[in-house]
Amino acid sequence: MSTTNSRTGEIVVGVDGSAHSLDALRAARRFGEALGKPIRIVASWEWPFMYDPMATPDYSPEPGTRALAEQARAQVFGPDSDVPVDVVHGPAAETLVDESASADLLVVGSRGRGGFASLLLGSVGEQCATHAHCPVLIVRGTGPAAA
């Protein structure tokens, strides 16, 4: 068994523009500052369920996803922040689990933009907690979404 570790020593935080993901980003910032670890913001996008590429060949949800992630970064770190934002095409849970392979900590909000607000833990958080390659911090939130 190998004892080498491919981790980069960073904190990866999943952001989707929801109030809970902003709370997760704030928590990641506190942990990063306390532990001296860099932070990397990850957002993912998928084609809309009923997307027809023949009808709108120039459309892509990637720019909107990047804008949401960069807006969240500016809100938590300030407008001149250089915290990296990676936007990945793929399902959120799968993307974050993959990204966790190179992280020391994965931070996600307990609820995202899904439609089942009554759930205590969203499906992305559950998948990350179950399958991530590093410790996972699930932030319940203190903002309006936690009420």
C-alpha cells in the first residue's frame, strides 16, 4: 500500500449561488484563514433537461454558472479577490467528489438550489459525505435559507 498523497493542501468549496453555498464559502474562508490553506471554489453546470442544441446552438449555461460563482467569491472575499474559481461541466455531486481527490477538505452547504426545501440534507451534500476522498464539512447555514 502506497503512503503517497496527491492532495494539494487546499480547501475545495462547492458553490451554486444558493444562500447555503454562500454560508459554506464563508465557513471555508474561516477554515482557510485559521489553517493557512488556500481555497478553490468549484461550480458545476449541466445542459438543461430538455435542451435542444439544434434550436439554440450558441447557448451554454457555463457563463451563467461562472458569473454566479464569481459573484459569490466577490460577496465573501471582496471584489478584488484572486481565489480561483473552477467551472466544471457535469453533475454537482460527481464533480465535487472528483475534486475532493486533491483536497484536504471539501465544504458544501446542506441545501442547494434543489426543489425539496424540507429536506435536512440535500442530495449533493449526501453524495459528498458518502463518497468524497477527503473530510467533508456540511454547513447548515445561518442565513435566510436556514430559517
